[in-house]
Amino acid sequence: MPFMDPAFAMSVCRYDLSRGSLKFSVPISQAYTSVSFYTRGDVPYYAINDRAAGRRVIELDLMTAAQRADLPENEDITRADRLIVTSPTSTGLIVIRALTPEAGWLTAARSTLAAARCRPQ
């Protein structure tokens, strides 16, 4: 990707929700971790960072509006601590960035990115 800040290690997850929703998780890095969601046409529609997540892991469910509407109306599914992101398109990209403020942090940042998971539910 052009014009990227060299102080960030980056990873990309391509997704396709046509067969079902996606479970996403990434542990936070030592300095800073952000996750951005883009449609197939490169339009950003959601972002979250480690400070907003308030946990040691950023976890969420990604689904289309139709998949979200099909969720059962019960307490386990609609818990306040479950983050559900609705994608405006069935395909797109998730971009994960981990800050490497010093050269020695690059290995740890890459390990964080390698631990990211994008998998069907």
C-alpha cells in the first residue's frame, strides 16, 4: 500500500461474507494496535484501536446487515460486551496495524499481526 508510515507493521485480511459471518481477533501490541475495515471499493466504514477496545485482545464479529437481522433475540447473542460490526458489502479488507516506535519492537509487532485471526463463525 502506498504512503504507509514505516513506523507501523501491517497485515491484511481479505473477507467474503457470502457464506456466513466472520469472527475476528487480534491481540494488542506493546505500543499501539489499530484495525480498519474497508469495502471492496476501498471505502473505509469502521475502525477500532486498542484503547477503544479496552482489553488485551480486539475481538468482534463481522457480518452483513441481513446476517445481523437473522441473529436470534436472546441474551447470549446480544450481550453488551459482544462487538458486532456490520459490513455494507459482502467482501472487503481488514487492515491491522501495530506501531513499532523503535526498531527493536518490529519482531514483537510482527508476532502480534501473525496472531490475528479472521475465520468463519
